[in-house]
Amino acid sequence: MKLQVAFDCNCNTQKICDCVDLISGYMDFIEVGTPLVIEKGLSTVRELRPRYPHLKILADLKIMDGGFYEANAAFEAGADIVTALAVAEDATLMGAIEAAAKHGGEIMVDMIAHPDLPRRIGELGAMGADYICLHTAKDMQQSGKDFSAFMREMKGFVKHAKLALAGGINPGNIESYTSMEPDVIIIGEGITGAADPADAARAVREKMGAH
């Protein structure tokens, strides 16, 4: 089970490095989040790549169109994993998967807002997606609803790809997610926004290690 730490809002390369330097022993993937990509482009990926050769870098592009072109640009910048949206056209997703094959990278498909997850998960597995990400939208997290039960149900449809879980996961609720034994746990503010990020990352890693 891998730990992906997401850096999204109010970030720059220096802030990311300050945090990663504290928690790198507990994490596996650095996520350059969508808000950061929108603000800074792929420059953050380029700046982080030489500094953390031992960690994978995920560029959370959430590709919706231009699959090959956009994924290719991210891989050329130094990303190991790039995200695309499940609601995109098949041709877009296949283009992103083609770019990943060209660079020896991986595609994580974000299932956020897809109306028919069981069907689409099966289709994506057949296409060759590397990861399926069950993701509770940030705007939905504020409802206070527990989405872990729904994720547990959808997990059963993931047969041919690795499973990632994201959205509102933190040290206090992580056991609801680790018990599903996903391949990747994705946490953002639950670690980066903690008073002591290293302590939060350590607590998360210990609970991940129990499964």
C-alpha cells in the first residue's frame, strides 16, 4: 500500500519541498495537484523531479481532452503518473495511455462524477488504465456524509487495475479506507494541513502498515 500526498492550494515548490523533506520517509508519491497545475503549469513537476528521484511524481491534470498531447507534456516534464477523467471520451483516454506507454509512465483514471461507475471501471480496465481512483470530490466532502461504504462497494468492480482512494482521508478516519486494502491511499490536507505534518504522516503510515 502506497501513500500519495497531495499538494493543491496555496502551494509553491518551496512549500512542497519544506513539507516533503519532513515526511519523505513515510510517503511514496508526490501529487502536484490540479489547482497547482492550473496556477503554475508543469514547472512544479520540473522543479521537483531532480530533487526527489526516489519518489514518484503524479501530475493531477484530470485530462478531459487532448489525451496524448497533455499526458505527453506531463511525462516529458518528469511526471511518473498522470491523471485523466473517466468521463472523458475513450479516444482521449487511449491517447493518454499511449503517452504513458511511450514514456514508461502510468495513467490514473479519476472516477469523480461518473454516473455509472461499475460499467466504466470495467471499460477502463479493458483499455489498460494502470490505476482506478475512487474519489470523493472536495465540494462533496463538506456534506459530512461517509463515502467509504460506497467506495467499498465500488472496489469490487476493480479487476484489472490498481485501486487508489482519495477525498477527505485523514489520520482520524484512515482505517475505514486501509481496511479495503487499496494499492494507493491519497491524502492532502490531512497531512499537509496538520499542525505537525511529520507526526500525521507517521500516524497514517503506522495504520497503513497494520493492513
